[in-house]
Amino acid sequence: MPTTATPAKEHQERWNEITADPLLRKLPYKVETNHRGQIVLSPHKNRHTFQQKAIQKTLDDLLSGGEAFQELAIATSGGTKQADVVWASSSRIAEMKETGDPTTLAPEICVEVMSESNDWEEMEEKADLYRKAGAEEVWIVDGEEKVHFIAEEEMERSEIAPGFPRSV
């Protein structure tokens, strides 16, 4: 069900202003916004990109009836975030498109790969924002490449993709 919360819609409007700026489109960084709509830039190393691709490929190989994507923008109540990797069912993709661009409805799975600049507090905050926007699971890949599967609480394995490895 599409989220229509006012803060997410405000962040959606702010995101559209940002993406319309030709100078910002050329930045070589991951761009997000915080709860105030301020731009947050996150450069990352190649290891991060390699992990994103491995996660995307594994999800596409394991799951049918949907698709994995990298860097999907999600307007949350705490700003617009770009999950490193997501997986959404075909029906969820259709629902997400109905909410506008960026979507205010999170895919079923949102994955964050921790960089050196991230800490657990930030990851827990993002996990909470994605869950409030509709994600069923949020996965956090820590600095040792271990995958933490989170729904209501941390789980031993993903319920959506139980065959996904514990490390990438």
C-alpha cells in the first residue's frame, strides 16, 4: 500500500528539485538527503560497488517474480535514501510506481552495505526508515562482509530469500 505521509511527500518534492539540478547530476557520489532535506554525499570504494553487484546478482538468481536494483531512491519520513540494493516483487514495483518518483513505498528487501564512513547507529536509523516505508526486511552488510537480516528483529536467515548466504 502506497505511503502518503506528509514528510515523505515533502522529501519526494525536495528530491525532484535536487535531481533537476544539472550540477548535482554529475557528482560521482551517492546522494541522499537527511530529515531536513539537506544533501548528504557518500563516496565509496570499489569494494562497496563489487558487493552491491554480487548481492544484486544473487538476489536475481535466487528469487523469481521480481527484480533486484542498485541505488533505488526511497522518500522516507527521514529524507530520501538510496538503498544500495533492493529486491521488489513485480506487484510491489507496480505499487511503487504509483507513489511517484522517488517512491514513497519501499521494496520488500532493502540492503545497505556499510562503508568506512558508516556506523551502526546510522544503519539502524536507515533500517527503521525503510521498515516504516514498507520494507519487509532490511539487510545490513557489515565491514567483515557478514549479512545481518532484520525484520521485526535480527534473524538467522532471510524469510524472503532463505538461500541467501550469510556473507558476501
